[in-house]
Amino acid sequence: MPTNQTTTSSLLADLAPDLRAALTRVRYDADTLLEALGDTAHAALGRGEPVPVRRAAAELGDLGTLVRLLLLGDAVPEHEAAAALSPVRIDRAVAAGFLEHDGDQVRAALDLRPIDLGHGTRWVLSDLDDSMRRRSLDADHVLGVGQASLSLLRATPTAKTGTVLDLGTGCGVQAVHAAAYGRTVTGTDVNKRAIWLAEATAALNGLDIELLEGSWFEPVAGRRFDQVVANPPFVVGPARVEHTYRDSGLALDGASELVISGIPDLLAPGGTAALLASWVHLEGQDWRSRVASWLPDHGIDAWIVQRDVADPALYVGTWLRDAGLDPREPAAQARAERWLDAFRESGVEGIGFGFVYLRAIDGPTELLAEDLTHGFDDPLGPEALAYFERSAWLRAADPDLILDSRYRVDPATALERVYLPGDEGWAQAVARLHRGDGPRWQHEVDDTTAALLAGMRPGGLPLRELVELLAFSETGDAATPEFETAVMTVVAGLVRHGLVHPS
């Protein structure tokens, strides 16, 4: 949007330098808030409990005023707001849509939160939610930094790259994050209000981000990017739009299908995409096949990670509450009935949710879709890039290269054996390889595989010779082609998950 027009949009962006000066002066940043509020009040803030936060803020001077004004949604005397926000003038803040009058007091008209994205504090503007005050969300509501946004932030690769596209930017938090690793950043959104707030968020952080209004891929038609990130309106349900930040107007998982099938055309050679998506589990259909059908036959290496599967009733109740609705109210119950009817009519047994990673390659499309429903601590962003590198090695490796290569066991890989009591004492029930970092993959293995990995050490033998030794120890004869193939299949699976590496 042009900044030389005296619109509310330009006024909010124009307010950014003075607002940034005030926030910096008062130290309205992530680290200071945690230190000043203390663990107890900070935890209460995350739970949406205002009283402990308000009590802690009472002793914090101008910072406490901003906590009450911006985090709790309290009305504060105008002179207190003016002191805390100096050099911002209150009349300018009201005209820009940042504050609003409430008698002789003022309230925040927008949500403004500090967040540390790994490169120091950034400030993010969005619409007010109902975490501290009950409110209904408008159709063009612009969501702040919620759990889905945080999940994508942690899961996005951040290696330095060239052009980055944030498809469906919303408040702009993914675009702000991308500015730390991308040479140039473009954000798009169909919601005019989202573009307004993303523009102000970029200005508040002193960032140059290209922002384009339009539906889906239309604003960047014909362009290619080195990285694409997307937190699309992936909520699965009937074809409707009640809130643009979550509803696509497409039935069931149509939004995820549209984005996953369309992103390959946006990727430059070697380009990578990271996005959140949902997919339905239909009776008699494998979810992996459903997602695979959304990809082109050529040009993509895809890693699909399912993090959770929700039953339809839980899913509907969760998203009703997200919209500020009480499932006990008649209107909400009627909406739940319609939603669940749509699921039943379509044969939906569950709704999967997870991450989709894509890389543009020169060759037939490859896909690995798998469950990652167990807990892990490490972010998936670096793992996704490592996965694509391992996948590229396997794609280029013919059987001779695999057999002639030497391998090393990753230092984080451990062998676990589980024994259960039996008629003759302890009997081994299962042996597993555990990767102790990243996604913490587990592979059940037999004694032959365990013995194979014991030979994978620095200065060890090529796989071909290890195979011969194993075959002779088990059969007293040379390895058969079938035995070689079985070993190569096992090794390829372990390489793909990073438990062993070609050296």
C-alpha cells in the first residue's frame, strides 16, 4: 500500500519509528518482560489469567503501564499512556488505529507483543484476541502469534537463502522471521487488514518486506522463490469462510491440497518449502496416498510429517473455542452439528495435522510420509535440510556406490535391547536403534543389523566387505544377491533418518 496517502494504514506504519523508540526506551521486550513479571505472573499471562499479571505490573512504572495496556487490554488514564508511549502522541495513536478512547482513558485497539525469534526481540501487531477479555472475532480478524505460528517458526529452515515468500502472511510474523535469513522477503494475503498490520509490523521492526494483496498464488504469478513458508487457512470443515485466517472456503482439506499442489510451481531450482497442513483420514483410505496425490509426478522431493490425528468431535470443539465461541451455547451447538454432519457425510474418521517440506529437484517426485507423534525437543527446520541432503545422496547412489561406501554410526544413535522373563530366564523381545537428537527416530532391528552397525566405525570396512563377513558368519558362504539387497534396504532407511551416515 502506498505510504504517501493519509490512510489509517499509512498512519500506523508512519507511527512505527516513534513507537519503536518508546518500546525500546521502556524495554518492552521478551527478556525484560519475563524478568520483570517473574515466572509466576509470566505463566499466568500465558494461561490468560490477568489478575497475577496486573498485580505484578503495578510496581513496574511505564513498563507496567504497557503491560496493562497492551497485554491485558486494560483501560489506563490517558496521561499514563502518554508517559509510557512517549514520544508517541495519543491523538496520533488513536488516528492510526493503535489506541481508542474509553471515556477519559484509553485502550489498545490492537495487540502488540514482543517475541524473540532467535535474532533478538521483534514486535508483532495483530488484532486483539479473547485471551484476556471475552470478545467475538470478526471475519477479517488477523491472528497474532498463536501455537500454529510458533510451531511453524520452530520448524522452518533458517539457512541463509535468497528470495523468500510468506504465502498468507497474516500479521507478518513468518515474514519478519524470514528477514533474518532471506536476502529479500515477500508476503501475500487475501485479507486487506492483514496486509495493513503486516506492513506496520515490518515498519515497527525496521524491515523492508514486500507485501502484496491477493488470493492464493495470484499476487506472485510467474515468480519463483528460493524458499516458501506458509501457514495457510488449513482448518478442515464445510466450504465456508467465517474467519479468513483459518477458513479457506474450500471443503474439507481443499486448502491444504491447493497449497501443496501449487507451491511446486513457485520454487526456484533447489528451492525449499515449509508449511503447515491438515488432511482428512477417510474410511478405507491411507492418508499418505491422499497427500501424495496432491503432488506432481516430477520435480519434487517431499517429506510429510504427521504430528497429530484428532477425532472429529475434539477437532470441532477445539476450533469453536478458537473462534471465541462457547460450545455450551445453542448457536455454537448448531454450528457443531452442521460441522460434524459434513464430516459424517464425507466419511471422515480423523483429521491429521503436520508439517510439509518440499524441495525442487530434477527428476521424478519422491515422497516420504510418516508419523512423528512422539515427543521431541529439537526444531525440525535444520532436520528438514539434512533430510533433503541425505535423500539427494540416496537418489544419486547406485547399488555399487552404496556397497562400496564406508559408513559411520551417528554419535547420537544408541542400541536398546529389551528382555522379558521367559521359561528359560531372560529372553530378548526386541532390539531398537534410537536416534537421541532431532526427531528421535526409532528403528527395530535384528541381530544381523546390530552386528552390521558394530562394524561401522572410523577406519572401518566398506559395506560390501561387511556384508561378506556377515554372510559368512551366518551361513559359512558368500553373500547372495538377495542378502546384499536386504542389507542395502536397511542401510538406506537408516541413512534417510540420519542414524548412520556415509563417510
